[in-house]
Amino acid sequence: MGHHARRPLTAHDNAATPDRPTRPESEPNMTDTTDTADTTTDLSAHWTVRLAELAARHSVPGASLGILHRGELVAEAAVGLANTEAGIGATTDTLFQIGSISKVWTTTVAMSLVDEGLLELDAPLVSVLPELRLADEELTQRVTVRHLMTHTSGIDGDLFTDTGRGDDCLEKFAALLAETAPNHPLGATMSYCNAGFTLLGRVLEVVTGVQWDRLMRERLYSPLGLTHTVTLPEDVLRFRAAIGHLGDPPAQAPRWGLMRSAGPAGLICSTPREVLKFARLHRDNGVTEDGTRILSAESVAAMQTPQVELPDPYVLAHSWGLGWFLDTWDGHRVHGHDGGTIGQSAFLRVLPEADLAICLLTNGGDTGSLYRDVFAEIARDLAGVTMRPGIEPAAGPVAVDPADYVGVYERLSSRLEIVERDGGLVMCDRITGPLAELVDETEREYELRPVEPGLFVVRRPGLKTWFPVVFYALADGTRYIHHGARATPKVG
């Protein structure tokens, strides 16, 4: 999902695309029509039963799953309810919000423009947007497309101001960034940045002269033959669609979606089948099933090449490429992305050496635990790969000096106060600003359980997964917390 359980749109080896593995003669011929159909039917039936069991275990109202193996869609399954109040069942054609997986789609279109010479990764944005004004002059003059794609710009990413439904919403949003204080110096660290992808969407509009929603249709959805992938609510209404659910037990969210300006960062709605068609585009080095080239093989490889290491490599990935995050499971490279909107969570992982891609779309409950159970089982059964284990508190005592951590850490939309209490540390987490209007709770407290000095974990109510809280310093000595994939500076 998003990289913070309550935050919308959120919040780890060289990842150049290898040649796809050659199928040993002893393996079944997955391109044989009869064998493929039988295998797909069997796997789909298995996963319909298994997904229902696991979704019930983790209180997930509705879920839809797709598995792409050796270039073929080998299983689809959908279970539960897309909308609990209306009693609408989830099907494999139900549209879910894929959230921040959209960022990889936006990056793909941007890289196609790089291929065409219309955009440069390392040219200052002001060369395309001369009117751009950011919080300080250095940031304004030096920030590049690469900074946006890798979440290293320093622009605070959690600006969720609604700039309206008009086609000028991205232009209006970009103008707001002049008043948005950065949360770290340019290139100094990685901090998940939704606002940066909205700004990237605006760059694409200016370069092409085409509004972002239409540009995505023209550059991706249509060439890929996607019929159930859209962004605008009036287009979603043509289909059966899921709504998010919040709380424990999950109840229908009070609103369906985010503001239109969040589009390039996370407003695509789709199905696992069509998300996996997108993943297959990258598997096939930028060429669609009908032979249309959308992206160069060099750009496909560049997107999967590490650009920045994560201060918190324990949940998502150890590094970020261009759009994709990059991880390693059991010695196998993995790239992917998660998405989280208002009560909806999405997960995409690709294991290139195993020629395996998995997509899971959900609408509430303990989605992180469901993801781990489902993906671990599929990776083991189809690829013989063991998923990287989740982080846990230390089994024994850890020597911790509270004075090293106590204080206030703050940025746009988030205030974290670390206090000493009853011999331990507690994190008081408060969501502020426009983001506070989009979440079910704005204040929570968590006990910080030590793993090692500088590394703690917290567990949120109703969830089984532990989430890291990393304390670290930038090169200039400024103290930071990295949590939910975001960097928050110490201010007091």
C-alpha cells in the first residue's frame, strides 16, 4: 500500500533488465494453448479459494489478484466485496485504485519522451518550466526530472491541496510549491514525494502540449490495449468499481478518491490483468504484445538501475531506481511499487530472473499482511524464491540512550514527537494540514520497540506488520527520522 498505513499515496544490485531465462526442456510448454488454458484454470481456481481464506484472515473486504509467469497470465482471482454497504461483489473486472503504482506509469511516459529527445533527465526543470518557483532559488534552479523520479528533490511530498477539477489543476498545483518549505536539501537523502510526481506530470503536459489524463491514454493505455484503465471518476463509473474501507473492522470510507491534481502520483484505476500488461511491457524491453515500441530497452534498464539508497531498507526496498523501487529476495532481484489511497491498497512485484510478476489490489483491512502471505506463497511455489522476511523487534535487551532520540521532528503534514515514558520511548504521531482531512485518525501514539541503536519498530492497531523508525543524520549533521518512506527533520 502506501508507505504509511494512514497516509494516502504512500509510503530496496544492479537492476538492469537481464535476458529472460531459457525454459528447460523438462518444463511444461506454457505457450501451448491447451496447456496454458488448463494451467490458468487450475491456478485461478486454487487462488480464488486461497485468496478468500487469506482475505478473511486479515479482514480485507475485497481483493483481486493476477499472476504473470513466463509472459502469460496464469491466474486471476477476485474475492469478497468491492463495496460492503452496497453489497457489490469484487470480480476480476472490478476497477481498484492502484494508487502510487501510477508513478511508474508516469515515469514510463516521461522516459518515452527522453527517448524522443523531448525531455532530459538531468536538465533543470526551469528549462521546461521557466515560470517554476520553489521554496528557495537554489532548489528552483537546480532540481531535475531525475530528482523527481527518485524522490530526492527535497520538495515536501505531502501537499494535498485540491486545485479543482479543471484541466489546469496540475498547473495550479505547481504554483503552490513556491510556498512549500523543503524537508531536506536537494539530493541529500530520499523522502517519498507525491508532490514531485504531480510536478512531473505538469512537465509532461508542457513538453507535449497534452493534458496528463489524455496523455496517459494516448501514450500507454491505448497502445497496450487496455480497456479497464482510467483516471477520472466519470470514466470509472462506466465499470464495476471498488471503494475503500477504513478502520478495524473495516467500514466504508467517507469519500471515494483523491483530488484530480494527485493524478500523476496516484489516481490510475485498473485491474490486476491490465497492471500486469503494463509490467509485461517492461519485461519485453518496452515493446507491446503487437510489436509497438513504447520505450527503449535502454530506458527500461535505466528505470531498474539503482539511483539512491533508502535510509530505511527494511520494508519496501533497499534502493530506488527511476520510478521503480528495487529489492532483493533470496538473492533474486525484485522491482515493484505499492499504492495506497483512501482505504485502498495496491501491490506490484516483478522478479525478472524468475519471469514472474504479481499484482494484488485491495480495499481495506490488514492489506500489508495479506500482501506478504500471498506474494510469499506465489514466489515460493512458482519461482522457488523466499520473500525477504519482515523486520521484528530485538529478541533481547538493546542499550538505548533516550537522549539520542527525544525531540520534535516536523515537516509539512506531519509532526513526530519522541518522548521518554516509563523507561522506554514513545512516538506521538500527528498528521496536520490538508492531509489531515483525508485520514480516519490524525493523532496516534506508538511504543518504539528497539531493534538496534538508531533503529526501532512500531506496530499500528489492527495490523500485524512492524514498521521501522530509523534515526539518522545527513552529511551536515542534521538529525532526521525516516518513517513511512519519508524523511522528517528534527526541529526541537
